[in-house]
Amino acid sequence: GNSVTQMEGPVTLSEEAFLTINCTYTATGYPSLFWYVQYPGEGLQLLLKATKADDKGSNKGFEATYRKETTSFHLEKGSVQVSDSAVYFCALSDRYSGAGSYQLTFGKGTKLSVIP
Amino acid sequence: EAQVTQNPRYLITVTGKKLTVTCSQNMNHEYMSWYRQDPGLGLRQIYYSMNVEVTDKGDVPEGYKVSRKEKRNFPLILESPSPNQTSLYFCASSFGRGEQFFGPGTRLTVL
């Protein structure tokens, strides 16, 4: 079956520090990969995505590259801000995950706290 | 404004008392889904719907029912809630395999 493994944290960084959140996956087919962000008290929002190998998704200074050879999709940001404090979820959508389902398979989430 | 709405946002109930959590989207999406979020487990899919009158089980469907009579609505029904269904619930919708849009969540406590 499909699975996503990400570093669980929590992660605490000082403002302007470099961020990496590791994500690796297993999938039966050729998945699309996503990072979602959940701010306190809110639902999940799509942060970035990549649909094929070597694609780089980017948004709000965050980046992640689809690495098929290492089955990874690590999230990075060069300089975090206090407003980036949130829970980050890595996820995949595999067109072969049964009967046309567009199910997202999520990692367990990584809580990031950025302190001034 | 394009959005997914859920009601109620917070609910405390007792074991065995039937309840419904509503979900509505205004984006004309075919696909809708329910997830539950639990500490240390991430999000797990409960049920999904590919279109009107088409629903199927996700990974954790036991104790839940859904219906899809209209494209915009996808209610989650707990016929006889139990304490292990205490959780944070999210509804989501999308055009096929595109970006999934999530509602704000419903925090349910079953005593």
C-alpha cells in the first residue's frame, strides 16, 4: 500500500533560520506529491505540489523537489518567519489507489514553531 | 468566495446520540471526502464520493455513514457515536485529482 513518512517534530527554530522537513514515500504507482500546511485553528491549505519526477514545487518561499530515485519530497525554506509556525503535512495521491479514488495519503505532520 | 464549510465547528455529545456533521462546497467539485485527524496518526480518510449518489469507504469507515444526494453537500452521519470517535473531522473537495480544498474542521467530543 501507499505510505508517507515525515519527521514528526516538534521543530523549533529561530526566525531567519533554515528549515528542512524530511518526507519519504512508498507508492504502488506514480504518485503526485503535496505539502499541506495547517495554521492553528484552521483547516489544511495546499502549500505546494509536484506531479512528476524532478518537478520543483514552490510557494511563499518554500520549495520541494520530487526525487523519484530516493522517493523523497523534502520541504525547505531558506529563512523562516514567526508567521510560518504551523503543522506541515506531506501527502501523496496515487492514481492507482483503488477504484478511481483520489485519496490523499498523509504523513503524521510536523509541528513547526518559529521564535523571534 | 470559493470555500468548503462545515457545521458545527464544535460539538460535545454523549454516547449513542445520533449526530450529523454537514459539509458544503460552492466550487462545483465532483469529488468530496471526509478525514479524521488524531494526534500521532495524521489524517485518515473515512469516506469519499466521486459524484452524486456515488460513495465508497476510505481507510476507517466503521461507525460512520455518508450520503451524496446533491453535488454540493456531503454530510457525515454518526448513528451511534462512541468515545473512540472523538476527533477532529475535515471535509475536502476537488476536481478529480487536483488540489483538495479543506473545510475549517469540526471538533467532536463524545462522552
